[in-house]
Amino acid sequence: MTQRICSFCNQRRETEVEPIVTGPFKVNICLQCVLRYMADFGLGDQADSKEKQQARLIPKAIKTYLDQHIIEQETAKKTLSVAVYNHYKRVMKDGEAVGSVSVDELPKALEDVRLTKGNILMVGPTGVGKTAIAEQIAEFLDVPFIVKDATTLTSAGYVGEDVESIIRSLWEAADRDVEKTERGIVVIDEVDKIARRGGGGGSSQGRDVGGEGVQQGLLKLIESTQVNIQADMGQVMSNKLVQIDTSNILFIFCGAFVGIEQLIQQRMSSGSIGFGANKSQNKSKDKEYNDLIKELSTQDLIKFGLIPEFIGRLAVVVPLESLSKDALKEILWKPKSSLIRQYQRLLNLNNIELEFTDDAMDVIVEDAIKRKAGARGLRSVIEKIMLDIMYVAPDTEEGHKRCVVNAEVAKGQAKADIELLEGA
């Protein structure tokens, strides 16, 4: 029998140990080439898969991915990349590799060191990308992810969602897989809305439906605890419970904390006495939000109304800056899934090229700034502009077309024309 040569490496001949498979068009491939290409496409053994996961998990890789989707917020992206890396490095099982050193190779003095969980609090104005950053991190790591609004949570005994419903939602997002659930990410937005009444360390007055009681209820979730959830909520007689360990679930809290910059300013201005007092106070009062938020401390959050026990469980506090006009303009077109790119893809399905002029984007940004909703305001403005265009797009004649949105169209002073390109 004639020995066959591998068409890929052109040197290995068929033996009993290394068989060669012949495919269509008389193409041969040996076992070594099969294994090599399987590894290249991530289909290799489990060890290779773990190495690839670790390389993917490093802070620089997370930050690089975030840069493709989130504009500005450099400090926040770097802080979160490190925090997420440390969290998932902590949840690795004993004996698995941690960076370049396996757990078995750690010095004896470090073997019994317990790594505590570092939950995250993001503070910044509305529409600056708090939940967007968390969502992109979860997508990058391919872990179950949910966003819950803290304002829907109530203390035990009141009508509304209890805190245990958060874990159930994550379990459902993980396709009811307990192991996946226990490595997921939970984002709780509007956490500033559950600040206790009065703040400043005083006790709440009257019934506390959604304030300090909710913070107390969240404590047991964000710590290491076992939560029992009912498997079949629709069946009244069902007593089947699913137990979820929250030890390795990463909790990310987000809030605008409107007015907290004033608390920071007061703290920085207080205690200044003597000849330099007035100068120090004036300097502090002149500071903009982005300068003040960098000085955020746990003392300010407690004064705002978060209880010390709750703050103590949030190891990483990430301040986010308000977005500049230039940043809002970049958000329109630069990220991979920017609003303009989304509409360009939608109209491309109708064979229409969509173009926004530079002055049109300026108009959109200025209108969004007036709405004081950050990047969220951009969507409202652009959807209003695109309404008529999207309405008539399916009815246009066949052929390759183009639609240009200029300043007049953005201002509502003219209608955008969908013109047929020459040679189409």
C-alpha cells in the first residue's frame, strides 16, 4: 500500500501510531495536525482551555475589551478590570493555576490565607456608563449577568420584591445551572435610592419600606451565605428548593448619588482655620464635579445614607466622571455597537448607506446635554431624527441608495432624502 503524505505538514507519513485521514478532493491530514488545529480553535484538552481562560482574564485584556465599547472613564475601567480579575482569581478551585503559580506551589505561609470577596460600588451621574461597563465585563467573561433596580426591592413583610428574588433571577439567567449561577455577576442599580431617611447616621423615622431595611437584607446576600429559592414558583404545592451559595457571586452596585459632590465639598472645606481658611474654602467651592468625585470617601457615602455595615462589604468604590461634549460625540459613532453603527446596520438591510455629518452629531450632542441624561439622552434624540427615515426606508426603490443626515435634518428643519446612487 502506498504511504500517504499529510497535505498540511507535507512530511508525516502514515503509520499505525499516526494514521492519516483522507478527505474530499484527496486531501490528507495526520493526527498531529488535527490536534494542532484543534488547539488553535480552542478545541483542545481542558488544560489548554484553562490557560486560554487565564490569558483572557488578565486586567489588560479586560481593559482592552472595555476600551472598544466604553468611551473615557479610564480610571474606572482600570479599577474594575483589576477588581474583576482579583475576584475570579479568588474563586478558582484549589489546585487550579492562579496566574503563573498553581495553588499547590504557594509558600506554606500563604496556604491558609483567606481571600475575602471584593464587591464593587460605582458612583457617577446618570448615563455615564455604569451598568454598560458591568454588562460588557459579563459579556467578555461569558458569565450569567442580571441588572436589578434597587427601588423595586422592599423589606420583608411589605409588598414588592424581596432580596432573595435577585438570586432567583440570576439562576434563571444561568439556565437554572447552580454552578454557573454561583459564578455570575449581579448589578443592582439605583442603590442610592435605598439610602436611609435623613442620612447622617440618624435612625429612620416611620415605616422603612425601601431604605435601611433593604440594605440590611442585602448584607446576607453579598456575604458568603446559602440562599434557598423555590424551583417552581407557579406551582403552589411545590416545596422543591434550590440552594445557591453566594460566596463567589460578584455584586456590583451602581448609583448617581445626586448631591454627593456637595458632601465631599463640605468635608474638604470643614476644619480649615487660620489665615488660609478662606483661601482653602474658595478653592474647594470652585472645584467641578469631576474633581470632587475623585475625593469620594466612605465617610461621604455614610453621610449620604448608606449604613456602615453595607459600605464595609463594598471593598472597591469606583467614582465615574461626568461626560464631556467630546466624549458624548465619540459615544455616538466610535464604540462597536454605537447608536450610529446600529442604524447603519439596520438601513444596510434595505441596501441604504447611512451617513451622519459632523455638524449633525454636534446638534445631537447639544440636544442630549439639555436633557441632562448623559449618554441615555443620545438615544432619545437620535430615535426622533431617524423615525421618518426608518418609516419610508422599506418603500424606497430597489438599488444601492444613500441617506445623509445633516444639521438641518438633525434640527428638524428639513427631511432627509434617500437618493439612488449612480450605477446602482
